[in-house]
Amino acid sequence: MELDVRGLICPMPVLKTKKALEDLANGERLTVIGDYKPALENIKRFAENHGYKVVSIEEYENIFKVVIEK
């Protein structure tokens, strides 16, 4: 599943990530794409603190991509 949070500022990217992860089955992956740099760390921290696995983080010029496994 892919979630595009570009154009949103915190707390919305984290809240949308939380909702999307709730809708996934265990073992499924969510790819979050955003452009608000502080959201990257907040999403990563949220995932780790709630027992999800951060599989990868990629950063481009103004875009980030985080893959999280439920």
C-alpha cells in the first residue's frame, strides 16, 4: 500500500500513517511518501514506538519515502 502525504504538515502525516497501518494485515508493508522533512523523523519514531518495522528510508531532494512493515 502507498500513502502520499506530500503537502501536509505535522501532525497529519503521522495521523494518516497510523490510520493506514491499522488497515493493513500483519506482514504487509506501507510506503509513505512525503515532502515535509520533520514528518520523516516523526513517522519513523511513531512506527518504532508502536512495534512496526521501518524497512527502509530513502531521501531525494525534497521528498522522502519510508517503508514500514506491520
